[in-house]
Amino acid sequence: MSLEILELEQELLFKTESKRLDERIDAQLNRVQEVIGLLEEQVVMASMKDKHKTLRTLRAQSLSPTQLEAFQEIVDHPILRGAQELTSLRAQRDRHHVLGSHALLQRDYPRALDHFQAQVQLWEAHPDHIRQQPRGYVRALTELLSASIVYKRYGIAETVIERLAGVQPQSAEDEINLINQSCYIQLLYYLNTGKFEAGAVLVDQIRDLLARYAAKVPASRQITFYYNLTIFHFLQGNYSDALHWLNQIRNLPRIDVRQHIQDFSRVFQIVIHFELGNHDLVEYLHWSALRHYQGKKKMQSFERVVFSHLKDILFPSSAEKGSEAIQALYLALWKLAEKREVREPAGMYELIFWLESKIKQQPISTTYRQRVQERIDNVAKALDPDKTFKSGGEILGNQGS
């Protein structure tokens, strides 16, 4: 559109009298070159952004050498290395988006946070852009919120949530964007911080939005919403509400997305019905889930560990045997959790907290809040919030002292 306007202006130069026509033509040429430069920046940067997003979408639990090489080729592009100064605001924002996303992929959380903060600052320096493209601004805020959660910088997260609250949807599409972007990440914040009371308002909003727009929300996002809502209630000991959301996963048509969540929902279903006292159903669900995993021909280490102890927890021959099985599974899961080179399986930490609450003989909400506070204290002391978690052995040792 900018080039078309310039072309019209150029035609008008010769239809109007001008004493210094040559100077005006030169000025017009400079403006055309400037617009072409801006468009080139935007097109090249958009291409790098799309390529990086595609690779992130296709990656598996761990990156293959070919994928690593492809990622490196993208971030080595001169436009991303900063070899040229960008004049296009869109290209500047996209560069911070790509570099921030790449830093998250490498678990370089401080660098990711810096890039996402810079991206938001570029938006907020131009309020007219926010008015014209509110969804782009929401996306930038949610990326910053996501990075602050992963990096455990909860103070930053709270300020971002305040800014998100000030963004008012203007259409149904804006509300759908809120489901897919803002609400999803905010729910993760309340889960990670154990602020269930504050999160309850958001949960009601999500329930309402999903009821109205479920057909327009991608199945992969629906599953993750239902899963996180299940966890939200499970960690509070609200097992009936947790079952309601878990059933939303179980009732979805069988699809080849978020398979790890669909699979784990079978295990979670057993645990929730166990807590609700539905013991006859628990036995059926246990054998059904076991057959499902065996039908996959190859259980992963997480699945093998769970099913090697779960039966003795659900149907112990004595109270002592049940207690031993709980402790054995607890220790085994912590050993898996310490292997940080791979992404943890869905539901692993929730099972750990559930087992720990059994060992400590206290509500799971109390156990979880203790863990959250431990993590927050570690952050305040500039310690690694995850590595300094007490291991399973230390917890069991403390119980015996």
C-alpha cells in the first residue's frame, strides 16, 4: 500500500507545476528506497520467524543433530545476529521474538526474558500500534509472562498479568485469542505459584470462554486447558472438580495430538477415583490402563516405574505393604525427575506431590504449597529453584527422625 501511494504521488509531480521538480523526484526516490528497505526487513524477518516456529513445532522431546543445525542456521542469519540495524518496528519486534524463543529452547532463561521484555517495550513505545494490533500486543505480553514463569521471576509475572487485564477484547476473535494466549499462560502462573484463590476467578472466565468458543479452540489447546484445569483442582484436593475436567479429555474424540497427556489421563483417572473412594472402578481402570500401555508394545521408563508400584498402592496386602509401595514409587519418580536432560513426562510432579502428601500424612494442598514456598525462597537466595529441591530420600529420612 505504501508503494502504491508513492507511485500516485510520483504521477502527481508531473501534473502540478514545480520550480524544483528534479529535487522533488530525488526526494521521492529516497522515500521509495526507504519503504522498500522496510518491506525487505519485514519479509526476511518474517521468514526467519516462520522457519523458527516450524522447527519448534516439529521438535520431539530432544533435538536431533539435524534440527540443531537447522536452528543454528536461522539464528546465524545476519538479520538475527544484529549485523544490520533494523528500522522497521515490526522487524525489530520479530527479531526479539525469535531470539527470545530460541533462548527458551536452550533454557537460557535470563536471555529469553531480556528479549521478551524488549519486545513488549517496543509495543508500548507505540500505543497506536497496540490499538491497531491488540492481538500482537497480547501475544508479546504472554511470551514475557511465560518466560518469567519458567525463570521463576514471579514479580515480573504479576505486573504482566496486570497489563493483560487492561486489554479489552473488541470481538469474538479477540476473546478466542485470549483463550489461546493470555488465559492459558495465566493459568500456568497460578498453578506454579499455588495461588489458587486468585486463580479461581480466571478458572471461571476460562470455563465461560470454553463453553462459548470450544468449537473454535484447537483440539491441542483444549486438551492442555483441560489437563491444567484438572491439575489446578487436583493440587487443592478438589478431586470431584478435577475429575470433571479430566473427563473432558477422556470424552474428546481420539486424535493424534498431545498424546502424552491423553495417555497420562488414564493414570490420573485411577488416582482420582482412588481418592474419591470408587474402589470397584479403580480396579477396572487399573487393568484397562495397563492393557493400553502394554498394547503400545514399548513402555517408557516413566510408565514402567508407575505400573511397577501402582498396584501395591491401590490394592495393598497390608498397610505396611501399601506404605512401602508409596515410598518406593516416590523415590523412583524423583530419580526420573533428576534426569533434567529430557523433558519430564506429563503428570510426573503431580504424582510426586500426591505421594509426598501420603508420606507426610497431610493434605496435598499443604504439601504443594510447601514445595512452592521452597522454590520461591530459593529464587530469593539466587539459588537454582529446582536443583535444590529436597530429594525423595531426604524427605523419607526426615519422616523417620
